[in-house]
Amino acid sequence: MSIQIDQEACTCCGACARVCVVGVIGQEEGSVVIHTTAPCLRCGHCYSVCPSSAIIPRYPGVLIPPVEEAVGVVDKDVLSRHLKSNRSIRLFQKTPVSIDIIENLLNVCRFAASGENARPVRWVVVNDPARVQAFSAGCIEWLSTIPDGHPLKSFADAILFLESQQKDIISRGAPAIIIACAEKQHITEHTTLISLIDCIIALTHLDILSSSFGLGTCWDGFASIFISMNPELAKPFDIPDELVFEYAMMIGYPDISYVRIPPRDPAQIWVAGSPGTARTPRQAQRERASR
């Protein structure tokens, strides 16, 4: 059984039964019961909402912290400003990123949302600049072989031209790349997209969190595109055979500082059931004021 209940500590408030989406926990005649026939997702919601610490997780392979950690909520203005301030970094210092810092980051990313709480994300850390450079060089060599008439030809020529100007377009001089992977044995034709989405969600956590560690990130679309077309390009990353490359992110210490939030187009919002075209926040504000 994935969870146990300390009946002496339990107050029978029913919070755990309310948040259990698969019905493992129920409430019958004023007591909390566990239905052993239901599949526990190991999401931990019951543990998180219990006011009396009566839920005892017994998840296989999962380490339960010796001390309960309280939840926290960030001030909405602080978080909003942080999200608007987050930039893709394409100029990195040569300073290496220690594996200890990367492990701290990834240990937070493991709390990212996951479809059915499957948590398929596995991480490959490439914090050897020589391997990062070998990947970039391999991509350039491959792009130089693309023949005329190929759909990627004009794109390849543009990258090759920039590289000839001594600009690292592929890896942007990043000292490290973090790759989100999934285990092959868990991927089927029905779960392929779910695994990719879970990896993207986890990488988004990494992207948002990294600046609080003084780091910067950049989504590595080139790696994803090129490796999907030529898997041999991933050799410098030394990805274990049992894993599937899903998406990658460059990471390092920024070599440039941003001092202001750039302008953006207003959000285009359609409200279900309302006539008319998309509304911007300013239009919505004017409409409310005119009522």
C-alpha cells in the first residue's frame, strides 16, 4: 500500500478523501478508509492537505523528508515581475556551473506537474564545455553537407554564414546543457506526447528558477530540431541507451545584464460565449468602466 493512516492522529476531516482523484481514500461513517483496489498515483496531495500529519506516504523508491516542509506562496507582484523579467540568455560567461548547483535546481524541478503523476522525466547533465563544443561542431559539419533543394538548405546556409563570423549560433557559448529525457520503456504511441509535455513543463520550472541562482537559460531548439533529423549528433551528450532525448536547455552565468522589462503586444483574449473579437486588457477595462 502506497499510503497509511495514523488513526490516532486522524481527525476525520475528510480533506484527504476530497483531494484523492482516483478514490484510494474514502470517508465512510465518520472514518477515513483506504481502498486497496484503486491505483494510487503517488501524487502526495493527501499528505499535503492533512492538517494533523496523519497521512504516512509509503511510495516505493521515493525518499520522504525527515522534516515536513510547509508550502509557500510568492507575492503576486513579485512573481509577476519575475516572470516578465525572465529573458533567454544567449551570451554566457566561461565560468563552469557546478554539478551541486544543477542538482539543487533539478531537485526543485521534480515537483513539476506531470500527466497522471507519471513523472517520466530523466535528466542528462552535460557540464563539460568540450562536449558542448563538440556538439556544436558536429551540427556545423552536418549542416555543411545539406544539399541544394533540401527544405533546410537556406536555414543551414544562414547558420553557416553566422558561424563563419565566429559566432556560436548552435550553443551560444554556454558552458553546460541540461537535457530532459524519458525512459524508452515507458513511451508508447499513446504516451509520446505526454512525455514530451512533461519534459517541457519540468524545463519551464528550470527556466524560471535558474535566475534566482544567478544563472541564465536558453531553450535549445537547434538541438531538438537537429537531433530529431540526425540522432548521431547527440553522441557528445552520452545519453544512456534506455533514455529518449526530448528537449534541451542551455545554462550558464549570463555575460550581460538586463535593466528593464521590454514591451510586448497586449494579450489577445477571447471569452467563451461572448460575441465579438478578441479583447485586450485595456479594452476590457474600458468596457467595465462604461457599465
